[in-house]
Amino acid sequence: MSVEPLILAIDNGTQSTRALLFNGRGELVGKGQDGIEPYRSPEPGWAEQDPDYYWQSIGRACAQLWDNTAIPREAVAGVALTTQRGTVVNLDASGMPLRPAIVWLDQRRAPGPVRVPPFWRVVLRLLGLSGTIQKLGEQTQANWIAYNQPDVWARTSRYLLLSGYLNWRLTGRFVDSIGSQVGYLPFDYKRHDWCRPNDLKWQLMAVKRSMLPELVRPGKRMGGLTPEAATHLGLPSGVPVLAAASDKACEILGCGGLSPETACMSYGTTATINTTNDRYVEPTRFLPPYPSAVPGRYSGEVMIYRGFWMVSWFKRQFGQREQAIAEERGIAPEALFDELVREVPPGSMGLMLQPYWSPGVRQPGPEAKGAIIGFGDVHTRAHIYRAILEGLAYALREGKERLERRNRVPVQCLRVAGGGSQSDEALQLTADIFGLPAERPHTYETSGLGAAINAAVGLGWYADYDSAVAAMTRLGERFDPDPERQALYDRLYREVYQRMYSRLSPLYHRIRAITGYPE
């Protein structure tokens, strides 16, 4: 009897690693999951992790997968990897890590002003970008390492994103996907390649071209599993490893987002709204679109850095009661938090939240802070919880309108993924605030599915991405806006929320000047 060919998608996220088996119809037929300690903080604001820790987590997730299924391992026709964005690894000449990986959540900054040639100083000042370039230099992890750990930097032979490191462990080659290049690297987001030698980024960042991997388009074969990697994953040696993309890019592909008419939202640790475009369109002026998981396309993104982390923050600070009750009843705490949302009417009885729990670069600016206004004696922690969800949706609606202006294409529907998308209440208020249908994909594992779609095209199962998406993605539940709630939210958004940042920004500047926070 012939065995249906399958794809093993490895999704190495911030909270867990998943080993996922998909067939050519996009059906999840096997899963193993290993929880991850997101990072360690040897100093305040630092976020680090041993690079080998991620590799071992992949092995544990795969072991759990094979323990959970009777599917023969020879059915796996290809492997694709998707990872968290912006986490960087230093390797020596023998390929051994020189220090812990700096995780994308890290908040350290390189010291001192960025050295910019005189010509560029004038140009940047005229464009009003001097502050942005300074921020870029400060946030580049390589600059911090070169300044604070010069011995490590001198011994660094390869400087890779986490995806590049794990692809090396899988194939024995220093190769990475174009679709994974999101972070502080000398990458040309318009050309989808490393910057040309005369590009300013080489002068702003301590990275040398020789440190960086070969880049390939999503769907291309990067190599085969080495014997060591094959043993680690529980697969035959030589199974093809195909390029996928970053977790957000794969999530968009797994949601079926192929054009600017469809906005893909991620209700994850970082909340984002993205549209896919075949043109280079900057979602915010001078901030580039990221590479799409579809070769040659661009992903315009607006990001709320702390996003649904704010929900975790609320649970830690105010949700102990629900978590204790959930443990007693043997149910997920999320079910009780949805009850909190249902206790409160739309609009949270006038409580309005601006979700800038972390500052931005341009919109919002580096001075930005979070704010809650409209408190009265009627308000409880349930109102605060609903206001968090509403504030995130308001911020992402603002992002949608920015993307529409830049793309010159109206968004017609929303696809929502990520952990927060499992809440019916969050999906319904999203539909009401946006005035658009909010749809869940047919599977929760959209990042893994996007990686599997990359592999399916690369293996020749489908001729192109349009046909692969048509065959492997479907819609799950759909939430339509309620006209009465939509009208209420529209007034709150236009008459209150959109005015909050401009009114509060001067006060944020004063807070920063007086307290020095945020730096």
C-alpha cells in the first residue's frame, strides 16, 4: 500500500517548538510540541538563550511527534523550518557558538553616536532621519557585541539569524531563506539580497559580508538532512530541507494572504497586521516592508510590539483568581477570561486604552508610553481587560488604514491567527471595531502550514503559490460585525482613540525628560 507523502514543518517560536506533519491538502496529521523558556536575563533588559537549546528543543518536539503517531517516517518527503524573527547567533570558525543568542526581545543598546560619513549626515538631516539612523545603530546587536565583547566579535566567523543557525545544523551548510531576513542586518529589503558594498548599512553595522550566509528564495532546496540531523529528527538521512520564511511571513501564507485586499493579523506576543504586495511599498515612510514567504513579494507590516503580551501581563497582575479557578475546574484560564469580556459592554463604559507598553521608532515615536483614560467608580478589572483587547484592535485598525493609504488598495477581509485568535470574544470585537468580517484559518498552526506550503511548491506538488494556497488553506469560523456595536466603536475610534497619541505625546516627552525612561 502506498503511503501519502507528507511535509515536516518545524515551527521554532518564542514560547514553544512544534514539529508538524502536513499533507498536500494542508491537513495537520501529526504534532509534537516542546515548551521553551523564552530567554534568560543575566542583566536587566537582556534576553539571551543558548543556541543549542533551540536545537535540542527541535529534537524533543520531533520525538514527541513520532511517539504520538503511527505514520511511517519514510512518508516525509521534505522538511521546512520557520523561526522567531531577529534572534542572532555568533559562531566561530568551527561552527561553535561563541556566546548565547541575543533574543529578539532583548532591550540592550549599543553606546555612543553612530559614525556616519559627512555626506550622509547632511542627507539624513534633510530627510529628518538622523534620529532613526541613530536608533538603528543602537539597536543593532552586532554593534553592542563589537563594543562590549570585542574578543567575541574578533573570533566571530559567522553571524546568523536563528533560522540560519538551525538550517546549518540541519544541512551542514551556511544557508538561509530570503523570507527569514528580518532584523538588524545589512539586508536590502527592496532587492531581497545583502546590501551592495557601498550601502550605508555596512558603515552603520559591525557586520562583514563574509559572516553572512548564502541566501535562497523560499521554496528552494537548501540541502539534505545530514546523518546527525536525521538522527536528531528521527528521519532518514538526505531528506530535502526546503527554505521557508520567518514565523510571521509563514503565518501570513498559512492564512492565505496573497494580496493587499486581505489583511492578516497576528494576535501573538507581538501583535501585527500585514498585507502582501507585489510592489515595494513602505508601510511607514523610510521603514521597509519585510520579505514575504512568497518569493519576490513584500509584506507591509504595522506592529504593536507588546501586543498580546499585554494579555499575559494582565493575567499576571490581575488574573490570579481566574487562573486558580481554572486549575480547580481543570479548564483553560482563557475560557474564564472570555467570561470577563462578556461581563462588560462594548466600549468598556468609556475606558480607553492606548497599547504602547513599549515605545516605537517612528509611529509611535521612542517617547511613547501606554495610557488608560476614562476611569470611573463603575470600572473593574473586567473593564480593564476588555479595554486592552479593544485598544489593541484600535491600534491595528489604525495600522490597517495606514496600509490602505500606502497600498492604495482597500482591505476587504481580515484573517486572524496567533494565540489570541482562539478567543471568540476577541474575534467578535475585532470585527466590530474594523467593520469587517474577521475570519480564522482552518488550523491554528498557520506558521507551520505556511512553511509546509513553501515546501509543497518546492517539491513540485503545486506549480505556483496561488494553486498551493487554494489547495492547502481554508477558512474556519467567521465573525461578522454587528451594526450597532460597529457604530459605537467607530465614534470612539475616530473621536477619542485617534486623538489620544497627539494629545498625550507632549506629556510622554516630559515624562522621558524628567525620569529618563524610556531611554
